[in-house]
Amino acid sequence: MGVMDPRLLDRNLRALAFQNPSLARRLCEPVRNDHVALSVSPSGDLMARFTRLNVPIQGLENPLKDASKAVEDFVAGDASTIFFLGVGLGYELALLLKKIPREGRVVAYERDVWLLRSALSLHDFAKDILTYRLWLLLGVDGISWWSQRTGKISLFAHPWLGRIYRADWERLKKDNFSKRRVLVAQGELFVEDVADALEHQGCRIWLWDPQRVSLEESRHQIKTFDPEFVFSINVMPGLSALCEELGVPYVAWEIDPTVERLKACPGKTHLIRIFTYRKAHVPLYRKAGFEKVEYLPLAANPRRRRPLTLSAADQERYGAPISFVGSSMKTQAQVLRHLFEKTCVLHGLNPKEARSLSRPVPGPDGRLVDLRLCMAEGEASEHRRRVVREILSLPYGCKVWGDAGWAEECPPSVYQGPAGHGEELTKIYNASWINLDIARAYQNDIVTMRVFDALACKAFVLAEYSSEILELLDEDREVIVYRNCEELKKLIRHFVKNHGERAAVAASGHDRVLKDHTMDRRMEWLLQSMN
């Protein structure tokens, strides 16, 4: 079980070609695998985890033993079909097929192409596929199958992936095809909040990851789901081109800073609509040839970020007079500095002149790069770290959550490691007296997600000044704003002693976010603009 066998993959794919030739062809398309780390467990079995989230896909010590336990505990009842949610590396699926009667049928769903191919390289499913005892579904295929299902269904959720894919299962069961359908590109933290808000606006949602599958697979996902429009967080040029080819509207919401600049559009852009969190980017997109561009600020999802009553243990773990959640940006700054230096060498540019260059230039990989922003990330990192150092000089106590770059800046009692973006982040905002916001120094015209999220938790926010924050929130009533480090320290000294005043500001900010700055409101606006 420790090695994948290409002969097994070939045997399984040849069997699949009889049952589902379209899926067999799609599984032969190139696919990225850098999101999954494979290794051999102490028991000698192959194990896997998602690298970015560091989440296990199979048991780390003894995957086969864990799979056996999950299958032994499963009872199908009188269901004619078992819906298997999350194939993973296939251990549980292979054992379940051995356990159930020969007349039993298993429909196995997997959203990740690489994992499904891995399972077909580890286990011999050919006979079960040829006899239709096993039917494989990849991504959006689940919707077509679900709409034609018959008989009773019993759910077997993969012990690890079942939790991650639970939203897919719930979306499969919402089989009302009269709803507006939106296909949403995965890959960003904001995505699930957008999908949740679109569903609350009455849309039918499906998610897939166009950055990890072949062009043909993305084409299949779009054509099969037949969406009213395709949506992505941040602009994906390749995806917009595919949507144009298929005649499907493409919508992107830019929410992150980037040094990349879009090349001028050579063709029509009437099917592309771009929303951006920065007003200053609207004319840049229009200059690049995009006709439909609008400003759309960030927002909070109050179903995820909300007031909590914390246990004593949670208050001890997450509570602090002052907290900051965010990256030190040291790694990003180093990467962008290298990009700056390489691009200067490529074009024979003097670094001093390059810093003031107003036009983007092609980088080593051909993408247009804004060299000023490459260096601005380093300056922003230094600014953020300087602010935190100033806070640490105060005698009130502080906790910092983020990447490992903070370990070099903060003592162990201050640096708390990375913050989970789910319930853990909500607990941090709820437990902190003062939630500090430090924006990127070159983005002094936005309201960060951190501000909206903390206010949605009815938490007190001390935010760095931006021109936009005074338009979206009332200073001193809904949020407190600082303009330099001296003012910040003065405000901290005041508010750590005035609990009632903090609570009043937090309550007003909370009411304002629920009224005007929720993800539901943003998606309502987006859908109205599509009309």
C-alpha cells in the first residue's frame, strides 16, 4: 500500500472507459498535485495531507486500521445505494466494497482529481466498475447523478474528508434547478462566505478549483452545471478567457493586493464584470479595456463571525487586553523583492529608477509587474512590525496571531502561532478587549476584512486610518481610528481602562455592520447588477 502502481491506474481507467468514458478521459488530463503531500505512515501504508491547510486526508499513524474501524462501524440499513462522500486514497472504499453484499451498490463522490487518480493507482476497482457495483463521480457530476437517483440512499462520510466535503453533500440535496445557478471557483478563504451569501440570496451554488484541474475539466464543469455566471475571488485571466469561449458571463471580486497588472484586453469584455475593493483600481481596469468595473468594499459574514459566550478555557486561551491577527508579511516581502531584482536585471533597470516607474513591465514569467508595489510590500511589512513593537512596549499584555515571521519579533508569551480562519478566529475577536487593525501601508484607502469581521463579533476595534473607513463607518461612535503610533498608544491607554466605552463603540459598530456591511448585502448588490 506504500506505492502507487500505474498499472492499477491503467486497469481501472480501462474499466471506467466502458462505464463512463467521459470521466475516464478527464482523469487522463494533466492535473496539479502540489496541494497534497504524500508519505509513508509508520504502518507502511501511504498517507496524505493537504499542504496549505495542513489537514490530514488519511490517518497519519495507521491509515488502513483507521479505515477498517470506520467501515466496521458503518451500517447501511435497507438502502439500495450507499453514497460514499470523499474517496481520498481509497482505503475505506476498497474495504466497504468487500464488506457489503454483492448486490450492493456504491456511488463514490470525490471533488479532487488528483485524489481520485491516486485511489485508482492504489486499489483494484476494475471488477466493481465493470459490473456497475461502483459508480464514480467527480465534482459537478454529482448533481447530474443526484437528479436521476432512485431508491433509498445511505451516506458513508469519509472519516477525514467527510467534514471538508459536507457542504458538497448539502448542496447536492438542494436539487431545485429553478434557482439561479452560480459556479464558484475555489482557492481563497473568502470563497465559502461568498457561496453562503449567494445561497441565502436564493442561488444554487457549486464549487470547483480551476487552478488545479485541466482546461478540459473546467470546460466540463461549466458546461455540465450551466451557470448563469461563473464567479471567482480575484481575477483569473485564464478563467475569464474560457468563459468568453463558452459564452458564459464571468464575475470577479478583487479582494487582495497584487503586484500583477492585467494586460490590455485584446477582445470583447461584455461578458466580464469586475468588482474591486479599491476605488483606485476602477480606472486601472477600465484602462486595460474592461467595460464593467465597480467598487465593492469588503464585508463580514455574520453567520461565521458573531458574538459568542466563551468558556473560561477559551477566554484563557484567546483573551488579551490587546490582540492582532495578521501576517508579518516578511516572507511575501522577500519573494517580491527577489521578483523586483530579477525584473530589474531582465530589463537593465536601475533599482532607484525602477522604484518610481509608473508603468508595469513584464516580469521573468511574462506577467506584467508593478515594481513600485513589489518594494511597497517590504515597507508595509516593516510598518506592521514597527507598530507591534510599539504596542509591546506598553504594560497591558498583547497576543499576536499569524505566520512564523512574528516569532522573531515577539516573545513566546506574545506570539500565539497561526489563527484558524474558522471558529478560532471568531473566538479571538470575542475574547480580546482591543482588536488592533494594521493595514498595509500602501493601502490607505480600504477597510480591511479584519475590521468588518471583528465588528460582526460585537468586538471593539482600534483601526488604522484610511480614507474609506470614514465613509463606511462613523469614527468614534462605531470604530476608533488612529493615525500614528503615538496616537495609537494614547488611545490604548484610554480604552483599556474604560470597559463601558469600549462596549458601547463595539455595539454601535456591530449594528452598523449588520445593517450595511454583510456579505449578504454585497451579494445582493452583485446579483442586482447582473440583472
